[in-house]
Amino acid sequence: MAVSRYYNEDIETAPRDALDALVDEQVRYTVAYAAEHSPFYRSWFRSHGIDPASVRDHEDLLGLPLVSGDTIRASQPPDTPDFLFRSVDWPEVFTVHETSGTSGTPKAFFLTWQDWERYAEKYARAFVSQGFSKGDRVVICFPYGRNVGANTMTLSARAIGMTMIPGGTCYAPARIIGRYHPTAIVGSVFRFLALARELSAAGIQPAESGVKRLVAGGESFAPESRAYIEETWGCPVHNTYGSTEGTMCGECERHLGLHVPEDLVHLDIYDPGLRSFVPDGECGRIVLSTLIGKGEHCGTLLLNYDTGDSSAVISRERCPCGRTHLRIMNPTRDAETVRVAGVYFGRIDVERGVFQRENLEDLTGEYESFLVPGDRPGGVVLRVSVEVRDPRGADREGIRDRFIRGFIGNNPRLRKIVDEGTLGFTFRFAEPGGLELFRLTGRPRRLIDRREGSKT
Ligand SMILES: [Zn+2]
């Protein structure tokens, strides 16, 4: 049986000029809808002296102010009498989601049934681009409940003809695999590592489990960790990037960046000062805008929403998979980036050091790291804690050397601060289950800045 390569072929392979014209049309519908139905945007257009009808195409979005999670928090009770971002009447609200992020105060997010269908379509396109088809059985190792991703991924299965197995925290993976023979698992890269260990302990080799593909989401990862998980599971790991705000981007089987469903969400990359777009290829902040079609409704409409994540446009040319929708780099969270002596690095750099292939003979891949003041003035120490399979047998010196080499990579600025001694390292080799993050709930934080005066 021929398997379709596309979920929505006409849209996914539309020529660039047709796609741009469609995006501009959606921008006009969306801005008109915002001006009419969103209390926040109604007063926002008025107070900024902007005529909504003057916003004609996606370039015009640059002339509109940016909003952020803080704007949403300041526009909902108790700060305001009502939810100013809610852009439909209550009877049309299908679900309400609270997203807390890292700040603690939950943002309210309203979804209509149409929003659910649009989110599901984005995931359906991604799944099909990753080779999923009718008959696939997919375990979702993400919590349901407040999580929009797990729920809308599940909805996407309906149109493809897949079976979804809500796994939540994926308790008892050996039983799930033995009973239901899933062909794919969706989860975080660290979940895949833990599942592989749990399966091996139960006498099942992950590569012989029948799982044909893994879909990673929830957090970015280093290429080295993907390579290791692909080796362990004997199958490809495809990347996705999603959020409650509606960015659902997925890597196709070619792994040449994440395709952005351009007709359903608009994504701009801004310079770090958030003043202008950066040229394609340059890294900057992801700013998204909801897109809706003529006559469609939207529960929480966002224009120029600063996601706090960074990425770069890789290409707007047709991908070898045939899709024309633009491709972006694996996004990273700005909250996971630190600065030492003017040099930036992030969790992915630390992860690259941990996942040096030879290190994984001794390490499980689980790690956490803390930035603390060093002994010398201005000096900083990165305290790296790694989980070791057998603390007595580990090649500690080798792990340390390979970590530092992998961490520096090809970055001459990192090399300089390490060579100068401005950035030093200490290592802790924790026994299984011995990391701090195992005792904490919520999203694990793997690079924590504990210098004096830092916010974290
Ligand atoms: Zn592609």
C-alpha cells in the first residue's frame, strides 16, 4: 500500500510566492479578528494609534509592539477584572489551560474546538512527514491534563488512522511494549534514555522492541544525545517543538531543520534587542503570531508574542522531502543560556560535553550543572554532576577530559575563557538516582546559575 508522504499536500508543497500570499491573507484576517474580538488588542490598537486595516502583510507585523508572557499575566485577574486575551465568548471556549513556565504565576490560555483542530493538524503534518501512517501505534510519554501537546497529538491520530497509547510517565514500559507492540514513542530524550535502561533491565533490548521511530519534544537537545539514543534504540529520533501558544513545528525524515506550518502560525526571528528581524541564517528570538483563516475563531489570539526561545531560519527553499514551509534550527531556551566574561553558553554546550560517545560507557546521560563563583576574582566554576552506572568503575579522568573537549567544541571564545582559567570545572560522579533534579518536580533544570546576584 502506498503511504502518503504528506498530510495536506497542496498546502505543504505550495510554491513560495503562493505560500507568502496565503500568509499575508491570514495576517489580515487575524489582525481584523484581533481588533474585533480581543479586548486586549482592541485597546492596544487604540492606545498605539494603529489602524488595524493598515496591517497588510507579514512585514507590517514589525511595526506592531511585542507582547510576552508577562503581558498576558498583567491582562488577567487579579490584575484586570476579566481575561483580556480571551477572544471568544465563554460558550465557545472548549478548554482552558494554565501554563506556569518558570515564573510560577500561571497564564490562562483559552482554546476553541477550532484551535484544537488547528493544533492537531500541525502535529498530523509533522507525524506524516516523519513517516507515520495508518496502523502505527504510538505511546505518548508526556503528561496529559494541562498539557496541550499530548492531547492535541492524540487528536491528530484520528485523521491519520494511528492508535495512541497515553503513557503519561510511562510506568512499566516493558509491559506496555510486550502487550501493545507500539511502533513509536513520543517523549523527551531523557525519557528515552530511562526507558531504554528500564527495558534492558527487564531483558528487552530497545533495538529489538519493535519501536521504529522516536519523536522527541519538550526540550532541545544536543546532536550528540540524539546520536546516542538512535544508537541505543536502533531507530531514528525526530524532533518537534511545541508550546501551548501554538508553535508546533516538526522535523521531517530528512532532519534538515524543523518545518514551520506557515499557514497556521507565523514566526519571525528578532534580534536580541527585539527591535528588528534578523536575516535568515542568523540566530535570534522567536516571535510568533497566531494565524487564522477567514471566518475562523480563536480562543487566545497572540500577535508578536515573544516566546523567550531562540532559533534561526535555515531555509525557505523547498526541502528534499518536497515541503516548502520554512525550516528553523532546533530552538533553545534563553532561560538556559548564561554569560561568563562576555561569552554566552547554554545547556546544550554542557550536554555536548556529557554525551561524548566514550563517556556513555560509564554515564547514563543524566546530568545537572551549576555555575558558582570561583576562587579567583571574576572566576567562575561550572560544577558538573553526572550520573554514573557504577561509581567505582568509572574512568573519571577520561570523562572529565572528554567533557571539557566536547563542551568547548569549535567555539574559540569558550576555549579562551577556559584556557585563561576564567571558567573552571569541578565534577561530581553521582551514583544512580543521586542527582538533585531527581528530587525535584516540574521541568528538570540542567544548567543553573548560582552566582551572586543572578536571578536563579
Ligand atoms: Zn522536509
